[in-house]
Amino acid sequence: MLSLNFIRENTQEVIDRLSIKNFNGVEIIARIVELDNQRRETQKKLDDSQSQSNILAKEIGTLFQAGKIAEANRLKETTGELKAQAKEFDLALENIKIELEEILIRVPNLPHASVPLGKTPEDNIIVAAEGEAKPAAASSVPHWDLATRYDIIDFNTGNKITGAGFPLYKGKGARLQRALINFFLEEALKAGYTEVQPPYLVNAASAYATGQLPDKDAQMYHAGLDDLYLIPTAEVPVTNIYRDTILKSQDLPVKNVAYSACFRREAGSYGKDVRGLNRLHQFDKVEIVQISHPDQSYKILEEMRNHVTGLLRKLELPFRALKLCGGDMSFTSALTYDMEVWSSAQARWLEVSSVSNFESFQSNRLKLRFKDETGKMQTAHTLNGSALALPRIMAALLENNQTKDGIRIPGVLVPYAGFEEIN
RNA sequence: GGAGAGAUGGCAGAGUGGUCGAUUGCGGCGGUCUUGAAAACCGUUGACCUGCAAGGGUCCGGGGGUUCGAAUCCCUCUCUCUCCGCCA
């Protein structure tokens, strides 16, 4: 969430920048400022009345000790009034705070100055492209048919065990998954990330802190008996490592990488988008997370995008990078790059990574701060990116590397997979 | 799942109704001494809200209560530890 101070001091700028995300903030921001003024006034009244109570309580204590019982009892009568008054202010303050919080969490993050205007994915800007996005050849087979032909992914059995969107990987399919996970983790280690293995279920406080709650709760599986959520991405548990934390400036940047399974309900998806591996309820992903000094976060965002670019190059996949327009960005992000690989048999781009800078939006909710060089408390910036999500990489590898004899495995994966071809 | 014990500042650990935001030790920071360092000694060292400031207010796991006054008493929730049971 945005900080109250920033909203107060930059009211018009906040409204203007929100409009780039196609969010009309005129009324909501005005209400926030109004509530914050009320909060300050009420807080002052409460403080004053408590201050008086404290003084009286001390006096009474002294009187009792001095044996002046009658005088003490007289003072006691005045405190009753003060107490009732304080209770009233306290209640009013509580209500103001609740309303303020409820409104504040519904305001999206401000987009970075470089975010392009736009409403739909068509308005995203291509900032890089490599490799040849060939049109589908007549002989090209989509990955869902290749999966069956070579018996490496069994969608029907996954259907039987659980339901649609939960495929069963078999034989070289399963081994290729494992190879990809290890390849991605090793590359991240080489880039200086520290590997962590997080829980796959999180509590509501964690889901709230990274922004999945309250606005995206329909996208998460919920274990109702224990009130826990299955993670939609490792971003949630990994970023929450640093919830309610004060880091030292020399700890920054924090670089973590985690492999996890991810679970998404994907309510409302249909058609060719969900065919085969294109969109699953359970999938594997290696996620990189960084916590940075505010001055460094955009430099680090580029570093993270370069890391993902390097992975796609090594996998020999045609790809492009998009800078998302205001309308296509997530609620929490200030700047997002999407990375897409070309799927030759489907003749379409598939999103395999999303790299974002959240600036202090998550940190404000997380209460993630650090002491800077001068000992001053500052809010840190958080960033994350997929490096990478497996299913669509798998889809592109199968489709782009198919020959009449089998599927060629990129050289970089062979040591991890232990085979050169699926046939 | 059953029984018991506990939760205090970065950490360890006192405090069981009034002057306690909290003794002390360790750690951190600054200084003296030293060519430098160690040791020793001295000083300093939490967060949040509010205010130009002085100051005021809140916080001893969370929430509620008793009291003029709560870290301290009561209720409740959460978590941790020990023992038993079950188990990868």
C-alpha cells in the first residue's frame, strides 16, 4: 500500500499517476486525506486526555503513600470523567483507522514514470526480441499431442487423480522437469542468489502482506479447516521471510531464489489458453526475489531481467520482452516486464516470466525496513521475477525442438537431464 | 490427540500492583589508551503515532477485563518448549 505521508504531500501527483493504471482516484484519495486529518485530531485529543490521567494517577499514588487518603479519594472522582472521555476518543480513533485501512488497501501501486499508457495487452511495448518467431509449419505438432506421442505427460490420468489442470509427468517428461528446476536453481546460485525452500501453505497475514489478499482471494486455493492458503507463487512465502523485519543497510540487496510448486484456481479461464500446458492449476516455478535499497531497485530490476534473458538464450528459445502498459499491470507493481517465448506449433507467444519492481508497496504492508548508512529508518524496495515458470517453457521446448525422429534437448540441459533426445 | 510449563528490548535474562520503556550481561556504536589491534576502562544504544520544536502518547506474544494506576492480577486466543501417544 501507499504511505499516508506520500499521499498527503503529493495528492495531485498520486491521482495523476493512478490514472495511468486506469484507476480514478479523485474521490478515494480525497477521502483518505480527510480521514487522516480526523485521525490526527482524534489522536491528539486522546493523547491529551491520557496525559492528564497519567498525571493524576501519579498524584494519587503519591498521596496514598503520604497517607492523605481523603485527598486521594477526591482526585479519584475526576479521573472517572477523564476515563470515559478517553474511551470515547479511543473508539472514534479505532473506527477511523479501520476505515482508513480499508480504503488504503484498495488503492493500487503507482506506476513508474516510464510506464506506457494503455488498457490492453496490445498496448504493451516490445523492448527486446531475439530468435526467429517462425510461423507454424504444416508438420508442426502442438505439445499436447507430442506429450501423448512420446508418453511424457499424461493429462488424462492427472484428470482422474485430481482434475483438469493437474497433469502427470512421466519418464523423460518428469526428468526434464527436474532438469529444468535444477538448471534454473544453479544459474541463480551462480548469479549470487541464496536458495531457500519455503512452505507451500501460508497464513492470511502473509497472503495479505504481498497483496494476494484481499483483492485476489478467489485465485488461491484455501484450506478452510486450518485457514491456510496454497501459494500461487513462491513470492508469497519468500517475501514474507522479511515481514516485520528491520534489515541493516549492509544486508542489502537480499537475493533469494526458491523452487516451489504453485497453485492457482484460474477461475474464469477457458479455451485455447488452457489447452495442454498453457495454463495449469498446479505448476512448477523457480522464483527470484530481491530486497533492495530504494536507490538501487531499478538497476536491480534490469539486472533481474538480464538474468531471465540469459536463461532463455541458453535454452535457445525465441523470446521477446514487453514493458507492460498501465492497464495490464498488476495491482501491486510499479513496473513490470513480461518475458514471452515463441511457441512454433501454436504460433503464439507464451508468457514465461514476469519481472516486477514493487518499490515500497509491499514493504509498507510487510513492515519491511532497513537502517540506512546514517542510522535513519527507511522502507526497502521489493522485487521479484520468475526464473522461470516451467510449463510453457516445456511446451516451447517440445514444439520448437521437434524433429521427425524425436525432440532434441538443448545442450545446456543435457547434463541435468541425462539424455539428449526424447523419442 | 492428551498432560504440563512458558512468551519481556538484536540476543540472554531480572522484574509479581505505583517513581518501570523496564536491573544486569552479551552484542552494536562512540571515546580513552595503542604505531595498529586485542584487553581494560568510560559513555551510548528499541519501535511507532503526534508536534516546527519543547514535549505528549502507545508498545513487555495478540485481544479483552479489574484498578485512580498493570510487564506484574483475571479471561481469551495464538505460538513455543517438555513428557506421553501417533507418524514420513
